[in-house]
Amino acid sequence: MDPSLSVLPKILLWAGPVLIAVVFHELAHGYVAFRLGDPTAAQAGRLTLNPIAHIDLFGTIIMPLVLVLSGAPFLFGYAKPVPVNFLNLRHPRRDMVLVALAGPGMNLLLAGLSALALHFFLLPAAQASTGGGAGALGLIVTVRVVYSFVLMNVGLAVSNMLPLPPLDGGRVATGLLPRAPALALARLEPYGMLIILLLVSTGKLNALLRPITSFLLNALL
């Protein structure tokens, strides 16, 4: 059997959830920044649902694809960060935290709404479906896609809240810490993605993320 035949369903199952999750994540950052006084993302054309404006080749396509195909126990990805000029914000230090929290908050909202749809609509409909046919198959596929969407959004929210720049958790920590440790943490930003890749390759990231991810998934599913 051609191995690509087993790979293709995985790609199709996760492609939509990954793309929607990262696009809404970045859109939330830009929208909250806009409401707090910074029009940079709007002027750059990033307050849009058009995925082409948000896709990052490595973060949106290559990294999630590698994690899915390798059977990684967690999912991580990102889109092109929306541009934010923190100096335009009405209260830069406080508002930076709110802008950073908007992305993970959006993912948790999407995960919660999707979990509700599973519990109250999709799973009962699938269980009530009798026989085969296109309708039953469509319900099964929809349930699996929505389930994947919940997993992706929870994984994205939790991984982005690691207190390491340039992740959202790093922005939050920088905004909340006293000036000296905040500056020290901010200096790690050029090395942040390298640290994340090292954590991924050694399996340490999964150990860090598993407890809170499992808690959220158990609560939702």
C-alpha cells in the first residue's frame, strides 16, 4: 500500500483546523491593538480573514505538518505576527499584556465553542444516525475535524503562554514583571525560537505543556 495514502487523510484532517486557529489568533492580536489605539495592523492589511495575509511558511505549514506526521503528542504552529506599535497604545505597558492575551484567549474561545458544538449537536447527531451512507460518513468526518480543531486551539493557546519571548506568554511576563527582570527577559527574544525548537527536539516542551493541556482538554471534552 502506498504510504502516501495514509498520510493524506492526516494532512486533510489537520490543515483546516491549523489554518483557522492561527489566523484567528493573529487577527485577535491586531483587533485588540486597534481598539486600544494602534492602527498598525489595520494599515498593513492584517485585520482580515484572508489566510494568505497571515500564513508563515515554516510556522503555519512546515512545523504543524512535521508534528502531525511524526505523531507528536502536542501541536504547535504560528502565523506571521501582526505588526503592533506599542507606543501607539493608550497605556503601553498594560495594553501590551492585553494584546498578548488576545491571541490565546481567542483560541480558548474557539476551543470552547467547538467543544459545545461537539457535545450538544455533532455527537448526538452522529449517535442517532443509523445505517451508512454519505450523511453518516459526513457526520463522522465533521466530528473528527471539529475534535482536531479543539485539540489545535488548546495546544496553540497553551504553547503560546510559555513565558518566553517572542511568545505571547513572554509579552505578558514582560508587561507584568518589574523593570529589571522584564528587560532581562526581553533580551531573550532573538533566541526565543531557537530555545523553542530545542525544547521540541528534546521532548521537554511536551513535558512542560502536558499538565495544563490535559486539564483543559479534560474540562472541554
